[in-house]
Amino acid sequence: AVGFGSTIAYYGISVGVALGITISVLVSRQLGRDDMASVRDLFSSTWFFGLSLLICVSVLLILLAPLWVWLLQARGATADLATTYLQIIAVGVPGRALVMWGIFSMRLQGKVRLGLYATLSVTALNAIPDPIFIFGFGWGIVGAALATAISTFVGGYVLFWWVAQRSGWLTIPSLQDIRRNLGDILRFYLP
């Protein structure tokens, strides 16, 4: 059941990876030109466009979880457990993207070691509640899914805070800003 649920969730996560690569390409190009106004503009537009897109992907994963699981040929109790697992971890898909984008941002700023520590921290954050929820509370697969969703939410929030407070790159873009940058974003994102 975890295998089925995780396989489907990776499609949502791949949307986040592609947006992380888009952020890296667009921002590194502007950094090379030493154009900090464009860095902030493109970074913020891509970040908020991506978050909006991932919230939609997360909702689709949750609502259509039984269909996705059925298409992978899961049946019976396995299908029920896979659906439950997928619906819980899908809630954390936007958080997982924020973690990735935060790590990409740290790397773009030359803070590679800090990005590694962030990755390890999110993994450790998942490892702590996992056995407590699974064995201590007896929640089984639901406990595993909750631990994953919680760790990605907390990790995503922390990295979002770091980027917003420390990088100076993240601002709240207007719809006009996002619309103006959408062509560049999609040019790198879609392939």
C-alpha cells in the first residue's frame, strides 16, 4: 500500500522538482548578470506560481486518490490502505516542494552546507514521530503517513521562513508580476 501511494505521490513531487530547477535556472542567470531586482522578481513569481500549482496538484491527488490507486491495479484492502496513505501524504506535497525550493535557494546563495543540513533535518524530523505514531500509538500506515506529512509541513515552513527572512529574494508578487514572468517560467518548467 505504501508503495502504491508513494509512487503516485512522486508525480506530485516531480512537479515541485521541475519548479525548483526552473527557479535555479532563472535566478542563476540573473545572478550572473548581477541584476538583483530581476532575481527578486523572477524568484518570487516562480515561487508563488509554483506554490499555487502544487496546491492544485495536492487537491487532485487527494480527491482522485481512489482512481490513481485503481489505475495502478491495487485492489481490496491494499487499495483502501494505499488510498488513505496517498490522501494523507498528498497534503504535504506543497511542503515538500518548499523544502526543495529552500534548498535550491541556499545553494544559489553559496550556502551548500546549510542546504545539506536542511535536508538532514527534515529527514530527522520524519524519523522522530514515525516510530511513535506507528508503534507507540498503534496507528500503522496512517501514522507513517502523518509523520511524513508533518515533517514536510514543518520543514517547508522553516525553509520558507529562512528564504523569506534571510535571502532578501522573496517578496509578494502581484498578479501582473507573475503574468509578466509566466512565459519565462513555463519555457523552462514545461520541458
